[in-house]
Amino acid sequence: MSRAARHRLPLLVLAVVLTVTGCAGAGAIGASGRSLVVAIVANPQMNDAIALSDRFEREHGVEVTFVSLPENQARAKITASTATQGGEFDIVMISNYETPQWAANGWLTDLGPYLEANPDYDADDFIPSIRDSLSYGASMYAVPFYGESSFLAYRKDLFAEAGLTMPERPTWEQIAEFAAVLDDDEAGVAGICLRGKPGWGESLAPLTTVVNTFGGRWFDENWNARLTSPEFRAATRFYVDLVREHGEVGASSAGFSECGTRYTQGQAAMWYDATVMAGTNEDPATSKVVGKSGYVQAPVAKTEASGWLYTWALAIPASTENAGLAWEFLSWMTSKDYVRLVGEELGWNRVPPGCRRSTYDIPEYRRAASAYADATLDGIRTADQDHTMTRPVPYEGIQFVGIPEFQDLGTRVSQQISAAIAGRQTVEEALRQSQSYAETVGDSYREAR
């Protein structure tokens, strides 16, 4: 990240702080001694960690308090706390978007010394692309809890009934055709579920992969905003039209969790989203479609692949006074033993995927994940800009733009797209306003060069 970008970041964080209710008073939660406060995103895999954390507490004599929030709220609160050195969290859940940027700003604890002192933890077991995405310089500053790309789940039974065959590597044009055939209002089954919920990590994640494979990009090599380019416009129009015509009811407010509920309850014929969805789809405790799904690579248009690369990871803020104790918990929650604990206690479909190569050598996991394990690994393997983009870009990231300003820029753009999905404005109107936002960001990078 450029020096100019790092200097701009505190101003952006100040804006986040001012908009996050209740952050200032959270410092009272923190504690010294044998207690930890962990801020996480309220996803199913994280809820499993909360349920199992009593094992760690008993073994280590530690009281662990979780602050679990929906994704958008968690991002804002964690960003505000970490950037201002608030000290209320000993461990934070962040991603490969934040990690290298925050490490460059000195906000995170370098985990290199802990990894060197604990060879049994085996950091070399992490999938290389995931490990590298959480590194800055020669050190890791976060360790992955789960890793993911994106792929498409589809109901094999509904495809068979309709006489349809899903290709191993479908195109978006084919997916739109399938969605039109399978869309069944009378049966309450949408042709496809796609995120439409505002948020740079919500609807913009899948949409940006569509933009990439259609040949679009957020900025060209000279930081010129390209949101009204023919390619970006065609991709956005395709996405909006698809979800409006054959997507779920209330799509403009549907995110990962909402689509997951609809798909597992049999209310969608296809679902394009994070590969981690598969564990939820195949969980007999909550899903009505166990064993009915097939999984294929992310649909494409002009590129070889289009899946994203993402990992929810755990990091230790530089401001904590409990770094050593935090490492004990962080290393427990991301260890090989934790993988086995989840599998044996909760079921192998609920194991955090996409992080450790050794997970895919466990016979019980291979059997449970046979429908999606290879598709997940293939997606992560091809999740790089060379495979997923048609032209060079000046930023890191596939489903995000790896600059500090993207939290605000992406959120603003996602609000415009969500309004188009809701029918409150046209795609062209949404992109004109979005282009204006992006131009301001691009101009600042050209000036800083």
C-alpha cells in the first residue's frame, strides 16, 4: 500500500468511528489477566467456535467473551476499535482485505515470532494463496479461520426434472437461461439467489466477480474510474436483471445469510456465493436439501475463472495487553486439533474449510465433503487476477479493491446497486452516481503519485 494511502486511512477511520454507535464506551469490556474479548462476525462457523470455546476455557483457565455482530456492523466496529487503538478487543476477526493494510499501519501484532516458537502449529500447512494473502513483508499478521472462493450450488433434482444439465464450467449466459426455466413462483422456488444487500462485503463481492469476467474493472492502470465503461455497465445490468427477473423475493435486502436460508429451505434452484456455503447446505440439522446439490466453478463470460479469494482470519490488535494469551486462543481456534474437534463434536460438514491442506487428507472430511471439496480447492487455486481478470489493474483484490477507501466507496456503490435491484432507479443512474464516487478516489491516487 502506498504511503499516501496509509496517511489517508486515519481520516477514513474517523468517519467510521463517528458512525458506529456505542464504540466509545466498549473499553469497559476489556480485561487484563486470564480473560479475553474476541470480536467476530456472526456466521455459522463462528457460532460453532463460540459453542466449543468452553473446552479452551477449561483447559487454559481463561474466560472468553465474544462480541458477535452481523458482517457490516462487525467490520465497522472492529475497524474503529483497531485503528484508534481502543484496546477493547484482544482478538479481532478480519480478512485478507484488512490484514496487509492494517499491518502496514502498525495496527496488528506480528505473528511471526509466535509461529516460529510454535512449530507444531504448522503454519506451512495453510494453503499458500490463503497464507500469502494474510502476510505483510515476510510475516503473517493474521491466521485463517476459514478460506473460500466462490462457486455455484444447484439443485440436481430440479435440474433433472426440468431435463437440464449443468456444465462443469458454466457461463453466466447459461446460468441466466437455467434460472428462467427453473423460476417457479407457484412452488415458491426462485431460479437463483444472488446477494442484493448493501455492503462492500455483501452484494459487491459477487457483483465484482461478474464485472471482472465480463471484462470490467473498477480502475484502469492510471486510476481512472471505469464504472460507466461498457463492460462494467453490461455486467451490472446483467446481474440486476437476473436477480430482479428470476431471483429471490426481497433481493435488495438479501445477503449471504438470507440466501443461505432460502436455499437450504428449498426456495431457490441455484445459489452463487462463497464456497463455505456448502457446509450449511449439507448440514442435516438445518437444511432440507442435504444431498440434493451439485457444485460447479464460478460462472464465467470472458475469463478462465471468476471465483474470488477470501478468508476470515484472526488477528491480535497491537493495542492489547494480552498478546500472549490472545495467541493461545487464536492458535487453538485455527489449529489442526480444532478441525478434528468440530468434525467429531458437530459433524464433518461443519469443519472450517479452505485453510489447511491437511483437512483435505482426513478420510471423514473427504467423505462428508465429497460433493464440494474439490470444487472448493479448485476455486481457491485459480483465484488470482491472472485467471479472473481480462486486463491489468493498479490494485490488489478480486472481489474488492485493496485500498483503504474501498470500505466507504464500496458501501456507497452497493447502496446504488441495491436501489437499482429494488427498482428505485435504473442501472445507468446507479452507475453514474457510483462513477462520481470512484472518480474522487481515483483522482487522489493520481495526485499522490
